[in-house]
Amino acid sequence: MGDYTIGIVTLLAINCIAAMGVSLFTGFTGIFTLGHAGYMAIGAYTSTILIIKLGVPWMPAIIAGGLAAMFFAYLIGLPTLKLVGDYYTIASLGLGEAIRLVIENWESVTRGARGYPGIPHYTTAPVAVGFMAVLAVGMFFLINSNYGRAFKACRDDYVAASLLGFNTSRHRVFSLAISGFYCGVSGSLLAGFMSFIQPVMFDMAKSTELVSIVVFGGLGSMSGCLMGTLILTLVTEMFRPISQYRMLIYGLVLVLVMVLRPEGLMGANELGWDSLKRALSRAKALTRDTAARFGLAGVLIGIPVSYCFQPSSVRAISLAEYLSCIPSLMSGAVKFGAPLHKSVAPNAALAVVIACAICASFAWALGGIIKLVKKIDDSRAAGRGM
Amino acid sequence: MDACLELKGVNKSFGGIHAVRDMSFSVAEGELAGLIGPNGAGKTTIFNLVTGVYDVTGGEMEYKGANINRLKTYQVVALGIARTFQNLRLFAASSVLENVMTAAQYHHRYSFFEAVSHLGRWRGTERAIRDESMGLLERVGLADRAGQPAGTLPYGLQRRLEIARALSLKPSLLLLDEPAAGMNAEEVSTLNDLIVKIHEDFKLTILLIEHHMDMVMRICHRVVCMNFGALIAEGPPRDIQGHPEVLKAYLGEEE
Ligand SMILES: Nc1ncnc2c1ncn2[C@@H]1O[C@H](COP(=O)(O)OP(=O)(O)O)[C@@H](O)[C@H]1O
Ligand SMILES: [Mg+2]
């Protein structure tokens, strides 16, 4: 594998850890958050300062980063999670930004907005993937235990939960603390991966990204969270040439999910034989749907169309050229972190996606109209038969 | 007999609405008592006060001689009080079994580290919780539906599930809020048998809210009747049935 692939895998693992934390708090405990990047920042800066200023080895520093974020989350949760989660959601809006601003202005310790350079590159792919594996197993186990049931009970009906003996506010704070730990570890790993941290890396956009992943994957599904991370991280990577529109694409993806599948990719189900079978039967049912058939045809038409017309704005290239780019990306000919817009591949990919989407939506709409006309005809026929 | 639950001059108002006025009554240890009254009489509010969902505006509530006025909902459970809800409050998306297990774990604890590692007491305790929950589901006749999402059960069965869930807390006082609502005559009669049976087998004290008089008359030892938030009659079912105030309250409603 080339550097680029290894970089992507590492980044995936790091994002995944933070997303699991948010999934526990938002998906399983039912409290929306828009400030979890703040906990990542606390983890990142804690471990960085420990390593550079105090010479602590990286392994304990990562754990310390997680614990610092956990402690901070606990302190914030105590007053804001007393009654129901809504207060926390509002507080979290300001919280993430507040943490960022403190880091930006506390220059003597954090070196301010210009960032903290010179962090040793301790987050290799095995380290990141190892952390992710251990934390994922821990999270799966936690969800399938008394704590998991307690969190879900507090989420689904906090009155009923409290009358089953759960101190619901304590459980909410506990859930937030654990999710803070996950985000703190993720931030620490990110610091060691980038070798450089800066407050803007943990801004509102990062918090939104984390929540988007969890909503996209399905609230209350850990495997959905893993899949959400995978898809959204790769989509982000694909659209890197137009990174200034990244938030727009995130918004678009979220709106699409909410319209087409409000419960997210997985809903509250975990990946397993049952959910696979259900997805297959759904897909089968879709092929019998006129509108969906047209949509599929649209996608198939979209691929050649995107190559034939090659709109100059996206500078589409030939299929052969596009495919030939992939091995060079994978083998590391294009370094991870190097500006990708110099390579043509993502532009071509973008062209395909856009053309497919346009063709599919036109075809889908056409299918819908045909279905409607048929229905009207049918009802007329039925009317005559009477 | 000792009083299990005793209310002394309890008041509750919501802004201008005086939902409970000066209610005083007691439920003796081991009794199966009924709380009746027309819609809006304040019965559910009494349950909400006893279980700490609302704070009392005035008066005293005692459970086995100890004041429970200021207790939080989860502290009430520790004393041995469990309840069901008139407007079902099941975890609708979770399975029937998981609903009961969520409550049954109250008496089976293991630590956080055992939970994240699935080591130590995790396996044995989870099995105990599961077995106990399945046992309770068998008691209420839901064992064959254990894997189904609770929200997909018919209403009558959801009410039984609420009873099973409350029982898994091993209460000594069980508060049932209109457990027969929405059931047909046959279902009501099997529910009656179930309530009488669990009352005996679990050595419970039960306070049962019921809107329909006949069910209460059949199974309760003693009946408390209220209207407009106040007590209007109290005594054995036979006396209550012919009580002029009670008749007036119920007839008044039908007009
Ligand atoms: N949370 C609340 N806020 C305002 N009014 C309430 C509330 N709960 C109950 N009430 C009022 O108290 C009265 C008694 O209600 P309730 O106890 O539910 O009657 P029921 O005897 O039918 O169970 C009703 O008039 C109801 O509107
Ligand atoms: Mg009621």
C-alpha cells in the first residue's frame, strides 16, 4: 500500500474513534451535540503539551488526552444535563467555539492561532487502527450490557427510565464523559498524525462533521456509525479539490438522507444477517418500482454521458485515464496531504457523480410521472367499470 | 394492620387547576385497594405524586412510616414502589424481553469494567437477568413474544408487559394505572385473574386505578373514590357501590 492509502486508513480510524464517542452520546443517549470537536481539541493539546513540554512518552500521553477531555466533559455535563438534554445541545453550540477561542488566546501554553508545530509523528497506521479496534470492541461490549440498556432507556423515555430506578441525569453525564474520552483520544491521535495542530482544526465544521456521520449512519447503531465514517470520510476525500464546498456537500448529503431514509443508513439496527436480508428484500422491491427502474437507467446513462459531454468546468477525462490514476494514488505516487487538484482523478470522479445524479433524478422524476399517469388511467378505467 | 402507603391532606395544584385537594387515605400492608373516580378526578396525579414525578403542593405522604414527600423518582424505586402508566410508557423500539431486562437489571449489578470487557460477573449476571425476565414474561403470558418490538404488541399485551416490567423491580407496593383500559370483556377477566394471582404470589400491596367500577368491585378489598381531586367515599366495595356521592359522581359524568 502506498502512503496515500495508509494515510486514508489512519484518518478513517481516527475519525471513527471520535464518531463512536458522538454515537454513544447522540445515538444511544439521545442528546444532540454540536461541540464535540472541543473535546478533540482538549485531547490534542493535552497530549501535545505533555509530549513536547514534559517529555511524556506518546502512549500515556494519548490516554491522558482522553482522560483530560473526559474530565472536562464531566464538568460540563454536571450542570447542563440535569433535566433533559436540550440544555446541553444549546450549551454545546457555544462550548466547542469557547474551547477553540481559549486555545487561540492562551498563547503562552497553546501557541495560539498559528498552531503547535513539531509534534512527533507517533500515530502510525497500526497505532490508530489498534486504538480503534480496542475502543470499538469496548464500545460494542458497553452497548450490549446493563449500561447500554440504561442509556437507551434514558433516551427513549426518561420518565419511565427514572421509575425503573435509573438516575437519568447521572447516566447522561456518564455517557458524555465516556464520549469525551473517545473524542479526546481521537484528538490526541490526530495530533500525532498531522504533526501539527491548530485551533481551526477543531471548529464548528468538525463538530458538525461528527454529528453528520452519526446521523448518516443511523442513530443508535454502532455499525452504522462505522459505515458513516467510512462513506463520509471517503466522500470528503473525493471532494477535496473543492474543499471550500465541503460543508455544502455535507449539508446536501444530510438532507438527502433525511428525505430518503430518515433513520440513517442502518436505523437502530446493527450489521448482521437479519439486516442484510432485509436490505436485499428492500432492494428487490425497489427493482419492481417504476420510478426506481428509471432512476437506475438514469445512472447507467449518466456514466457514458459524463464522458461524452465532458463539461469544461469539471474537466472530465476519459475513463481509461481516470482508471489509470487510481493505481498511482494507491501506490503512493501522489502523496497523502499533497494538493490533489493537481491530479485529475477527483475531478473526473466528480463529473461522473454529478452527471449520474442529474440523469438519475431526471429519470426518476420521469418514472414517477409515468407511474402517476398510469394510476390516473387505472382509476379512470375503474370508474368506467362501475 | 400497618399502613403501607398513607396520604395526609395531600394537595396538588397546576397553576390555577387544583388537581388534588386535601386527599387523605391509606393503603394497608398486603391490601389490594382500588382508586376510582370519573375522568379527570386526579387519580393519575396521585400516582405521580407518590412516585415523585410531581412535587406535592401541600400535605404529607408516608410509605411504611417514612416521609416520601421529597424523594426523586429513582429513589422511590429503591423503597420498593413500582408502577405502570395509563399512557403506556414502554420502550417501543426495544424487544419485549429487553424492556423487562432493562428493569430487572436493577437488582443485578456489575461494574463498568466488567461491562466494557464482558469479563468477570458479566456473563453470569446477564444470564440471571435474562432468565428472571423470561420467567416474568411467562407469568404474564408473553414468553412467545419475547423477541418482538414492544411497540408492535396489541394494547392489551402492552399493558401486561408494563406489569411484568414493574414486577421485575421486586416491589412491595405496586401501583397500576388503568391496566384494563382498551381491553374487551374477556381480556379484562383474564387480567383480573392475573392481578389477583400476582398479588398473592409476590406478596404485594396493590393500589389499582380503574375507571370502570365493576372490575374494582370484583377484585378489590377496599375502594377509595375521588371526584374533582377530593375524597368522596372510602370503604369495602359493597358500600361504595351504593354510596350516593359515588353514584352522583358517576351519573353526573354520563349526563
Ligand atoms: N401536568 C399537568 N399540568 C396541568 N394540569 C394537569 C397535569 N396533570 C394533570 N392535570 C390536571 O389534573 C386533573 C386530574 O388529572 P388526572 O390525575 O390525570 O385525572 P384522572 O383521574 O383521569 O387520572 C385534570 O384536570 C388534569 O387536566
Ligand atoms: Mg388517569
